[in-house]
Amino acid sequence: MHIVLHEPEIPGNTGNIGRSCVVTGTSLHLIEPLGFEITEKQIRRSGLDYWKDLDVHTYADYGEFLAKNPGAKIWYATTKAHQIYSDVTFGPDDYIMFGKESAGIPEEILVENEETCIRIPMLEGYRSLNLSNSVAIVLYEALRQQDFLSLERDGELHRLHWKSE
């Protein structure tokens, strides 16, 4: 799977998203301009020590992203979409794009890709969810559809043992 952030503005969100990408084996694609430097303390703090393990790619703009990922199946997460994220079928190599915190994905991109725009249902009258929460919701649905392939499904306690063991 691939997560794409179009012009993210808040380093803490990108750090959290990077951490989610690392623990799920998902690549992160960042389309500039970014509202921060990748080396900022905040991005490393929220990404913890996982950031060094992140498969991250940066692009000067949306055009470069498309040029370097020809034929990519891209889902565009937006509050303006007609279809719900859980009603589509994600493939293991799909890209899921999210827009910047203040404005989302530019409408010029959305109108060209209406059939692959998806939304998270919310009560009427509210603008959006937090970006890192939105990524987690949609990413884990996509991974669930792939039966969490390659992800650990059974956990162990640190000091004690589960009763069923």
C-alpha cells in the first residue's frame, strides 16, 4: 500500500502517519511544498524512532508524482466525495491520497478523478477529521481487505502470559 500526502502542513500529523506507515509496511509519498522540514524535531518526535525505517518518497509537485508512478491506482480521500471508503475495493499496490490540513486535495485534481474519490462519513456541518486519524481509518480498511497480509495478528504480553497459552 501507499499513502500520499499532498502538501501536508503539520509536522506532527506527518510524523504520526509515517509511524503508521512503518508498522504496516506502507510507503509514504510526500508532495511538496511541505509546511515543515523533514528534519524537524516534531516530525521525529511523533514518528518516534520509526522514521529511520520509513520508505518515504518526496516529489516537487503533483505532476512529478504522477510521472514517477505511471499507471498507479490512486484513491483520493476528500470530504466532497460521493462514495464511502469502505464501499470500494482496495488493491495491495493502491495509492491513497490525502490533502493538506487546511484545504484538502485541490478541486482541480478531484474533478479529474471523481470515480476514485472516497470519503469518511461524518455528521453534517463539520469540516473534517484530523489528517493522521483519517489516514489510519482508511489505511486499516484497505489492509483489512487484504486480510492484513504480512502483518502480525497475535500479540504477546510483556511480563505475563495470556490464560489460553
